[in-house]
Amino acid sequence: MTDPVPGPGDDVALYVHWPYCARICPYCDFNVVRDRGRTDEQADLVRAILADMEAQAALTGRRRLASIFFGGGTPSLMAPEAVGAVIARACALFEPRGPIEITLEANPTDAEAGRFSALADAGVNRLSMGVQALDDAALAFLGRNHSADEARRAVAVAGRAFGRLSIDLIYARPGQTVDGWEAELTEALAMGFEHVSPYQLTIEPATAFGRAVARHAWAPPDEDLSAALYETTQGVLEGARFEAYEVSNHARGVAARSAHNLHVWRGGDYLGLGPGAHGRLTLGGARTATVAHKGIGGYLAGVAAGAPWSVRATQSPVEAAEERVLLGLRTVEGVGMGEPAALGLSPDAEPLAGLIADGFLSRRGQRIVATPRGRPVLDAVLRALLV
């Protein structure tokens, strides 16, 4: 039987990291900085990203362009003309595979909503909105710089500027109830989003939230309530005809799925551009992992010196297969039999056979997929499978 899931082929995608934020959220452990007073530095960073793209294109050769994703940080703070310059250079260096998906992450403030039309004119055609909550008390707790009403106004503006909209929401917040979360999620769906990314609040040790929880200032919901909130998420979204095509991503139909994320999850090559950006490239026939210098100054100096990466590591066949399994099992597509086989794993032998027998994984034609039972505990399933 042939594998029905399309592979990434020789296409290459671009991830552009814009590290600036108006404020740093207390749960965030991403590579971000405050944007105040950094106008000259930001102009230098745009020039460095363009130069980095040209240098990496010289390594990969001219290939088809699958997608562009502006992440951060807060790329909706990026000047629209800078966004347009990055898009234009990418389309000159690579051959767009038809009308490609170009996503930009945005915060729903009134100020940033004023940029949406210009960002659409620059070439962005999909907006991923970090709304996070539709409750003012929750937004204040999360350290967000917008109100619920401001978010609603921004969503309305975005709907007029972009044909494709995605929303990020955070649940399992302290004090959150199942009924409250169901109402909040239902309101978000009524806004017309085609794609929803609901994330359970994760406490990272190096963040302000991590330090607060460590000193017992507050505690996240217990296991039972977290599980109930997760089940409510799945139930509400399924009832609205959203498919959980990845553990934390739900789309209303196949066309609404994120093409960029699917390219990455399927093992496609992508350039990481900007401070701390990760990339995966096939160089000299070998899968190569790259990580750009994390600090803005270090990245600028590295690009100028022709050495933007702090890490350039050739993956062994085993490492590449492990990564494919880790990413692929997060999706509804799962992984082809070849990836587990490359790790010496067989559906007829432990540990894979046991995970299938216990209902955490299943065999679907020539693919292995995580089941509804296995997806909520996927981290544990992957540890059992790969460690």
C-alpha cells in the first residue's frame, strides 16, 4: 500500500523570528526582549535577516518555497514594509509553490490592529492571533496588554483584512471552571476563526510564573480539573466540526490546517532566520539542525561574519528518525512505518506492540498514529517508545 500522506519533497519553508514584544508575559520562555527604544537595532535586524536568507539560499540552492511564518516575539510590531521586504526577497530567492501560505503572529491590541491592512498589503494572508483569553481578569493574570473588548475589536478588523484567521487560547488557568472555559471557547468560535490552537498553561521554571509557583504564591489546577478542561476543549471543538489534526491545533476542514506547521511536522526543510531561530536543512545529502545565535547582538555580528549559527549539527539517521517520530505522532497523520523501523521498532515487538495493544497507538494501513487515548499522554507514550 502506498503512503497516502504527502511528503514535503524538496520544498523549503521559512521561519522568521522577530524577538521584540511590548511586554514580557509571565508564562513566556521564548527568546524575546522589550521593544522600547530599539528602532535602530530593529532596522539592523531586518537587514541581517535578509542577508542571512541570501546566505542560506546559497547553501540550499534554488528550491520551491512552501510557506513563510513570522513568529516571535510579536511580529505584528514589525514595520509592514520590513515584512514586505522579507517576503519579496524570499520569493526572489526561492520559487513559490503557487499561492503560498504566509502567516504572521499578532497581538490583538488596537494599535496593532491598525497595521493589519498594511500587513495584508505586504503579502501576509494568514493571521495567527494571540488572544489567549476573553476574560479581563484572566488577561491581567496572564500579563497581556489588551482587554477582552480590545481583542474583539481587533478580531473584527482582522476578519476584514485576512481570508484566514487562527486564534491562540490558554486554558487550565488558576480558578478557571469547566463551565467558564466552555463559554469562553464557544464565544471564540463564534468570531469565525477557521483554526484554533488551545494550549494548556505550562509552568516553565525560568519564567515569572515558574518562580511564583515555586514559592507557592499560587498553584495551577489539579490533575482532575486539568483533564476535565482538556476533555471540554475536545468536545466543544469537535461539536463545532473542528478536527484535532495535531495535539494542540484544531482546524475546520483540511484546507484550514496550517501548511507551514504541517511542512515542519512532516520533516520538511526550513530556514530559521532571526535571533535564536531553529532550522532544518538538507546539506550535502545530510539532515542538518541549525540554531541561530540567541542574542540580537550576537546574531547581527554572526551574520556580518558569515556565521549566523551557534549550532550546526549533522543528524545521524537515528536522530533524524527519532525527530520524525516525535513530531509525526503529534499529528493525526502519524508516521510511516519506515520511521519506527529505522529505530529498530516493529509493531510486532515491544515497546511498540505493547503501546498498540494498550490502545495508546494504532496501526492505520502503513502508518502508526496516536489514538484519542494516547494523545493526552503523548509525552509519556513517546518516552516509552524512544527511551
